[in-house]
Amino acid sequence: PKTPRGVCGADADAIVTRNLLRAVAAGSGCYIHIMENTARNLLAIAESGGRIRGEATLARVAGMFGVSGTDSHDTAAKIARAVLEDLYRPRFDVMRLTEKIAYAPRFAKWRELGILPGGAKSEVFDGVVKSSTNLNSDPVDMLLHCLTLGISTGLYGLTLVNLLNDIMLGEPKLRPAAVGFKTIDPRYINIMITGHQHSCFTHLQEYLVGPEAASAARAVGAEGFRLVGCTCVGQDLQLRGEHYREVFTGHAGNNFTSEAVLATGAVGMVVSEFNCTLPGLTPIAEKLLVRMYCIDDVAKKPNAEYRRYNYAEREDLSRDIVRSAADAFRERRGKVRIDIPADHGNDDTLTGVSEVSLKEFLGGTWQPLIDLIANGTIKGVVGVVGCPSMVSGGHDVLTVDLVRELIARDIIVLSAGCSSGGLENVGLMRAAAASEAGPGLRAVCEKLGI
Ligand code: SF4
């Protein structure tokens, strides 16, 4: 900086932490939006007697929250209400479920530091207020607010979203699955989905393999409908794909790969509900006659038809998506060249990894993994998660290079989000990737066949 302070008198610490808090509040707002919709969807399913696929998770979460109902639906409704009550509390009212979800010693430390979150939406709101012009200029206070937002975002926006999705859509099961462009079959009406809110597709993924959709597909000369998974919601479908193999044949790609997926010409519609629905999809869609359909306006694109997902109107929404996708299929045939690289991806990417499925695989205890780390065979576990970018050599290059380096040093990599999309497409989640690992990790993978 040319001067030690801004014209208002703010120093560099105040300016930097203010910008950080604003960014953290925005990120937290995104995840809490997902949490809110997920809990509302669970409540709607529970109150209408809809299908609950994850009874084991329902029992687990009920035990965690200390709630019980007269039956599964009543229990699910109580769980959803408890989450929503917490999200809507004022900021001075500490959220009740934090203590029930968090690791106890860590919760004690948060309480000691005075950073337990009040209502998650209020925390975001005041984060935006604090970071506005000439409001908070205490860097320590703003950093502590970032920590508070981190707690509500992690526990509610990530942990609870996953658990509630497992209740509605079924628990992850370890299995080999197909990934990459080879999962796209041009004989079908392919709908690419982008976003983060798996529960908004609960009805659509059933409807697309039902009789009405089958006849709509036949009428335009297609074999049926398929969902093509891209971005985080594609990973969600991949994770829980054991429960609906017919409509979802594998995860095609991650954030930036979605542009290339459209460029194959084999996808006639994009249904979006969150990030990452890239603005770059718009001109490709216009050129290749791809219909854009948005079901949550937080991800609205200028060329997208918008109809908000709402559980009560799910049937109408799914019907409208089928109608529009079938029209697009008919309209595009013969006008758009289809070119799918058949050798892109593989059929044996390990998926369905959750803290439950992994522990089951290890014999119901973490001890084997702890022993391998304690005796030095495996050096540790590193998380490579979230969003790959175009920097550092190009799309996915840094992620893939970093992971190759880590496994060569006998370090297990835990990945999630779009990092997984890149890693699986280059084959690093196949059993064959053990050959790239260091001697300790390689021997363990080969022995277990993973
Ligand atoms: S992991 Fe990141 S890049 Fe991928 S969809 Fe989620 S937010 Fe977007």
C-alpha cells in the first residue's frame, strides 16, 4: 500500500480481515442455503409419508439428536424441524444441535473461546453487516466471527446435509462405478445436472425411469432418460448410486468438465440448482440447442427456464422437465453433431465411501487403519477436497500432481467434491492406481484389492 491506512483510517489488518469475513459469510450463506432446502425437503417427505431410503442413518441421527417419533416419518419430521429451528435462531441464541454433532473436546474448546454459533442464518447476516463500510474494524473480532461461521458451515452445511440426504436418498455403498464421458449414451435423452442439492432430484430420478417418461422417450425415438452427473451433485448421485443404477450410469466430470460434456453434443438439457453452474455453459447451450432449466434461482442463468423445486409440486416439475427434454431431443437430432470420446474415463472407480461404509469395510473398527499409521506403513491421511481451478498448469493439473506425489510417499488421500471428479477421470480411484503408490500403501491396497 502507498499509505499505512485507508482514507477512513482503516489499517491493513482491518481491510484484509473485513474482506475475509465477507468472503467467509458468503461461503457460509451458500452452504446454509443448501442445509435449509435439504431440511425442508426432508420435512416435506416426512409429513407426506414419502419414501425414506436410509433407515439406518435415520436411527443414527435420531440417536444423535435425542429425538424419537411414533414411526420413521414422525422421527424424520422431528429431525428436520430441529435443524430448521436452529438455522432460524437469532444470533444471540446458540444453536442446540452443535453440541450433539461435534466432537466433545472440540465443542468444549469452542465454548471456552466463546465462538459457538447462534442461528446459522443470523451469523451470516451479521458477518455481512460487520464487514460493511466503517463498521467493524477489529481484526480479532472479525477472525473469531470467521471461526464461528466455520463451525456452523461445517457441522450443518456439510455433515448434516450429507446425513439428511442419506436418510432421503439411501446410504453410500462401496462399489466400482463408471466415470467420464463414456458414461454418456447418445441413444438416451441425457440431462446433465449441476449443483449441490441432491434432495431436489429425489422425485426426478424416480420419475425418469417411470412409465410416463418411458413413453415420452419412445415418442421421440429415444431409449429412455439418463441423468449425467457433473459437479458436486453428480458426486452425490455417484456416492448413493447403488440405489438408482438405471437412471444414473456414472459421474461424467467436474466443474469445468461440464463445458466439455455439453460440447459432446449428446446432452440436450441442463438442470441446475446451485454452483457450479458455469456462466460458460450459456453460449455452448445456445450454439448446441441445449435447454437450460433452473430449479433454484440462486443458480439462474440468463437463458434458463426457471421453475423452483418445491416438494408439493414435484410431479408437475418432473413432468415439465421430461416434456422439455424430450422436445429438445427431437429438435436437436440431425442438427447437432455428437462426438463422445469413448475412451474417456473407466468402469471401475471405487465409490460409495462414507465414514460408515469405510469402517464396515475395515471390519467395523478403525483399528487396522490406526495400526498401519502407527507402525509407519502408511504415513498419514491428507484431505484434497473441493474446487479445482484453472491455475497452476490447467484444469485438475495441480490436484492430480499433488495426489500422485502424496500416494507415492505412502500417504492416503481422502478427496471430495470436484477434486474427486478429476482424480477419478484420470484413474486414481481405481485399484490399478496402487501401482503409483509407495511400497507401504501399495502393499496394503493390493492386499485389500482397492
Ligand atoms: S466442489 Fe467446488 S467447483 Fe465443484 S461443484 Fe462444488 S463448489 Fe463447484
